[in-house]
Amino acid sequence: MVDMKKRTISALVLLVILISSLIVSSKVFAFAMAICAVIGFNEFFNIKGDDKSLIIVKMFGIISVLLLVLNNVLYKVDLCVLILFPLLLLTIPIIFYDDSKKYNILDSLYLLGGVYLLGFSFGYITYLKEVSLASCIYIFIISFVTDTYAYIGGSLVGKYTFTPISPKKTIEGSLIGMLMGVVVGSVYYYNVIGNESVMYAILLSFSLAIISEIGDLLFSSIKRYYGVKDFSNLIPGHGGILDRFDSVIYVSLCMALITSLF
């Protein structure tokens, strides 16, 4: 009960901050997303162990994330640069550390993956705010509704564990979360965005609700691999930024892919 109260209060505070940044201006929202992405990368980096000697590598990662997130808002950089710049920044330091136990190719690829995940996802969200506020909100609706009802459904009627990756996640909760994500997402998309058919809205919402669950599990697998419960304790009742935005990250990436293809 206490945990639910903490989660609710934290969620409301986050919602107020999110809505406020959306209303004020595109640049304010972009900076808000940039802050989330930087904090998220810091959590992604620290979960392996906060080695102070790797501060330069961490700064390179943060610079790379910011380059991706703020592109098309403060400046326009070619996609080739966005891909190659982080690749060079995070692999070249390997030869300077010359210590495979401190920083090696696997470490650099891990961080590169984090940069691309956070940079491109939050970058797409900031871009979407510029071109379609309704579509930007849609990403958060799908993610938060699916996640919230999966938690509530699992707490109330959950009996069967969905996967060992996340022992508290149940089959019942996941189905309830996905169902609510599809229903709320489809109604919102068709009535607010309204540029496609009902069937398109349902299929898109269904696809994104599934991806929302997958995103949650993928980040849970990272935590499980490193033996931690949460990425950080920044948000009471939720954990860190990555614990709260895990599904948002994958939903935004999937949305970008689908809208590019169809």
C-alpha cells in the first residue's frame, strides 16, 4: 500500500512536469527530454560500476546522447555524423586505457548501444513534438497505460509468472496492460490524430503495446544481468529514469520504424 502511494505520487509529479514541458515550448520539451536521456545514460553507465577513471568515456557518451537528442531542434546534423561520431568517441579510448579489465571492446559496444537507444528514442520524441504534438502524446499514452495497467492487473489478479527475467511480472498483468494499451491507444489515435482507419489505429496500438511490454523486459534483463533491482533510486516507488522510461524508449523507436515503412 505504501509502495503504491509512492508510485502514484511520483507518477503524478512526473506527469505534471511532462505536461508542463509539452505546453511551454518545443525547446523546453527538448531540454527536458535531453535531461532524461543524460540521466538515463548515467544510470546505464553506472549499473556496471561507477569507475571514476572512466569519467572521460562517460562524458563522451553524454556528449553523444545530447548530439542525437537535440538534433533537428537546435541544429541539423547528417545521419552519418550522428552514427559515426559516437562510434569513434567510444571505441578509440580502448587503446589509451590499454586495460581489458577496465575498458574493452565489449564495454564500448555496451555504451554505444546505450547511446543509440537513448539518443535516437528521445531524439525522435523531441522531433515528433515539432511535427505532431498529438503523435508525441500518443507514445506516452501507449507506454504509460500499458505499464500502469500491467502493474495494477498483476497486483490484483496476477498468479502466473510471465518470465524469470522479471519474476513479479505476471501473465494476467501483461494481458490486462496490453489490452488497456490497445483500447486507450486506439481510441486516442482515431479520435485525436485521426489520419488513418480504425483498423490501422488498432493494429498500431496493438504493435506498440506489445513493444512496450518487450521494452520493459529488455531493460529488466539488463538489471538482472548486473544483479540490481533498479537502475537508481531517483524516482520514489519507480526507481530510475530508465525504470520509468524503459517502455517509452522502445515504443518511440518502433513508432519511428513503422511510420517510416508505412
